[in-house]
Amino acid sequence: MNNTFVVDVAIAGAGIIGLSLALELRQRGLSVTVMERGQAMSSASWAAGGMLAVNDPQNPPELMPLCVSSWALYQKYLDRIESLSGQRVAMRTRRTLQEPKLGRISNALATTAEIAELAPGLDPSGHSFEWLEEGSVDPNDLREALPASVREAGGILLEATEVLGVEATAGGVLVETGQDRISAGMFVNCCGAWSGSRRWGGVPVEPVKGHMANLRCEPSRLSCVVRTPAVYLVPRGDGRVTVGATIEHAGFDETVHEPQIKAMLDSAVRFLPEATIPSPTDGWIGLRPGTPDGLPILGAAKREHCWHATGHYRDGILLAPVTARVMTQAMLGETPDVPLETFAPSRFDSW
Ligand code: GLY
């Protein structure tokens, strides 16, 4: 049936960014419809490692203010999702052992005794690590809880609904989908790796494929994240240790390749020798939304009444709460908590 919904904000993309923004907008009293071409939380938001990697030396330095602000918001963000959905979304780890970049040690190195306490199963030979106060979540926990919390907060979520076009109207936009039409005051592109669609004025976002896989290990043998330049290990506290990730420019290819999974798990098992590799392997892929400069795209689009909140590349899980907050502030004409000039879509105006 073809319905026309009238709302304040129409969001394309029900990944963690689109849904977190919907939640924040509902909190500020705006009516919201989120459209998702597949199932909510079924792409990068689900495939992610879930590290809240505020201090990852591989992050561009310009990202730090967003990372720090988002980490400060995180526990309240999880609590809100839990209380709305009635589903538990735990912080699964609270510390990270980070192998620093050569010559860039900023904290005291972890001692053997300290490693033996939180990571007795770790074989650190030939590597040094520093401690970081960082958390991690299991994106599987958010997969049902976040969509449920948006619905509970009064947002409309339309799955299997692809955005086919966005037309300007007097004072807003009309969003065309295969089924319904949404008449909205504002439209936000939160389509992750699919944000580049030129059909409705996309931005230069490219999919960056990542293979991931689970090892099995007795939970008490590793209870913090271990991150090296080559591989990371994220214990879930229940015997699974999630290992990531490859970085592949392979377009929208979503095939899982065993050789990549095997190579990654072999390199992880060198750090956690008593872990076992399940047979068959337990691997999957995700498509990260990459941008030309490695920074997210946050702010007003060229088209009136349209906005972008996308391009979070490796940090969408961490950056969801701050993105929801600063986008809401910008859309309501307020000063965002973190200045957004560096992330403005206009830097790609010639695309
Ligand atoms: N979030 C970590 C990764 O992209 O591999």
C-alpha cells in the first residue's frame, strides 16, 4: 500500500548512525522516519569489532575531539538503549593493550605482571604494549536493542524500503521509496558504504571491505582488547574472541574468503596460543564507509533541507553517540559541542 508519511526528519539508513540520530531527534521531540533498504543493523554496524578505539594510533588526529566526546557519552547512550528496549547492552571490556607505533610511546608500557592479570593467555614476546582506558561492545547486542529502542521512543522504522529519490518541496523534501512517500522537513543520508548514490545527491563514500572471525578461548585467559598494527583481538566474555580485520578495496563484494580468514586467525593465535580456531571457521565480512581523507562527513548537504552523517570508516560504533548529538544540534541551528568545519560535506563540493 502507498502511504504518505509526514514527519520532521526522514533518515536513509538504519545502521548505528541513522538509528542513534533518530533516537536523539526523538529525545528532542522531533518526529522521525528511518528507511532501510534491507534489515536494520545488518551491514557494517553488525559486522564491526565494536572496539571503542578512542586512542588508536591509526586514527587521523583530526578525529580525536569526536572520539573523546563520544566516549564520554557512551555509558549513558547504552543505558538509554537498555532502558527503552529492555535488552542488555553491556560494555564488554574496559581496558585495551595497544602496541604503540615505533617511537610513539605515550603511556607507561604494560609490565609482565600487569599483562598476567588481565591477559594471562597473551604471548607478548617480541611486542610491547601500553594500557588504554577504552571500552568495547558486542555489536550483536545492539542489533535488536537499538531498532527496538527507536521504535519504543516513537520513531518509525521502515525496513526493506529503499530511497529512490529526494525532491525539494516548499519548506522541505519529498522522499520517494518503492512503497511509501515521506514528506519531511529534513532528509539525512546515513547510508554508510552506500552513501555515494548520486540518485539523491550522495557524497564520495567508498566501501572498504573487512574480514572478521571468531576464535574460542577460555574467557578468563583474555579480558581486555589487544590491538596491534596487524591484528586485533576483542574478547566478548563468553568464550568468543573476535579477531579483525582486513582492509580491502573490493567494491561491494560481500563474499567471505577462507584464505583471508585463515591468515588473520593464524596471526591472532600467535598472540593467544591456547585459542582454538573453530571448524568450520566462524567468519564474516563488513563494508566500512571510507572517505577520500579518512574523516567522516557530517553536516549540511548542497541541497536545501538535506544533511549527511556518514563516512565513519573504522569508527562508526564509537562515534555513534557524538554523531547523533552534534548532527541534532546542527540541524536545530544550535552550536554543536564539537566544531564540524573539518567534517563539512562541502569539502567534496567538486566531486
Ligand atoms: N573498527 C575496526 C575495523 O574497522 O576493523
